[in-house]
Amino acid sequence: MAKITLKDGTEIYYKDWGTGQPLVFHHGWPLSGDDWDAQMMFFLNQGFRVIAHDRRGHGRSSQTENGHDMDTYAADVAELTAFLDLKDAVHIGHSTGGGEVIRYVAKHGQGRVAKAVLISAVTPLMAQTESNPDGIPMSVFDDIRTGTATQRPQYFQDFTMPFYGFNREGAKVSQGIRDNWWRQGMMGAIKAHYDCVKVFSETDFTEDLKSVDVPVLVLHGEDDQIVPFHLTAVKAVKLLKNGKLISYPGFPHGMPTTEAATINADLLAFIQS
């Protein structure tokens, strides 16, 4: 297994396949680089170099007690991209990974990043605050914390239903997709997953979005039950200097898996544009 040991001793697991322009995939909570299977295979076959890492505390990376904050996540990516000497890269993030992408590009990406993509991303801010009055009440995130801390195996199984829109009338439920989500989640550390709830809900990415100069594609499902479309994507694209929004009626939060053909085609068109 390919791993890099960071300056603080944390081991970050990553997959690095192929040659050509590098595409770096950043996964969401509480998953791993395996959540990008449909994209890794597609873009590898299109001639790209595809890279996906497991965030610290997630998947096969070190189950660290500390460092579960967005600045550290982005710094970890910076160490990995420097180690791999990635240039002209496209960084693609889903959910929490979208936040990681925009923070990395804003703080560390100069000279290395060609474009960025935010898919079902938590940007600019999820939680309800005085400056974000239409955000999600903190009680919702407290419930996620409680479920994660006290009944993680069952809570993670249940979470897959709204994540993929499998709770909608007429939805075709894939048990394999649900099992794979649960498998990835349970590989990670409960402490990392608990702490990451604060990261994805309370981190404000407004200034990151404003500062990024490279082209950014924002993809979001209009029936996202986890990261609401109007709270995030609609606001995020207005903050970007060079942003483009594509929304999908009826698509769920986990659309890179359930709607891979559509998402991959739109990603490819953006990367090649």
C-alpha cells in the first residue's frame, strides 16, 4: 500500500494510477478514497493520472487523535501533492472534500492547480449563525455527533438512505452501495468522524471561495438531503471569481456513485474545456 509519512508522523494512504494530467479526488465524511471508484476507473481509462487519498483518521490512514480541522486537512494535501510533485492538477472534492479542495487551492495551490471542482460541497458554510441565518441549526449536527459517538455502526447504516436518496418514493435501493458506504465509514476512527462533524458544519469557506482565481466547477443535486443545494452551491458560485454551476433535479448527495455516468461526462467536459 502506498503511504506518505507527514511531518507530524501521520501516515496518509493514497492511490496513484496512470499518467497524464493529474486529477486529485478528495472524499467526504466519513468515507475514504474508495468512494471515488467510479471516477478513478473512468478517468484512468481516459488517459489521466488519478490520485485519491484517505484523509487523516479515515480509511487506511493513521487514526490520529488530533489534527481534525480544515487547515490541517489542507496542509496534509499540500504535503502529499509536493511529495508527488503534482502540477497542472485538477482537484475534485465531494461534500467535506469540497471544502478541503477550496481551502487547499486557496492556501497552498498556487503554481500547482489548473482547475477545481466542488461536488455536493459544504461550501461556503453549513451551520446557522448570525451571519448565516438560513443555515442548518446546530441541533442537527449535534444529532450527527451523538449518533456517531454512541451508535456508529447502526447510525452509519441508516445514514446511507438519505445520502443516496434511497428513502425517496420509487428509488431503486442498492444494498451493495449501502454496504460499501458502511464499510468505508467503519474503517475510520470514531474520534476523527466525531471531530469532523464540526469541521464540515462550522468551517466558513467564504474567503477561500473569493480568493481562488482558477476555474471552479460547482456540481450539486437539487434533492441533496445532506448538504442542501440552495444553502451551499447557489451561494458558493456567487463568491467565485471564475465559477460555473451545474445543478441536477432529483439527484442525491451521493450522486458521484448513483449518477456516475452523468457526473463523469460533465467533469470530463470541464477538465477538457
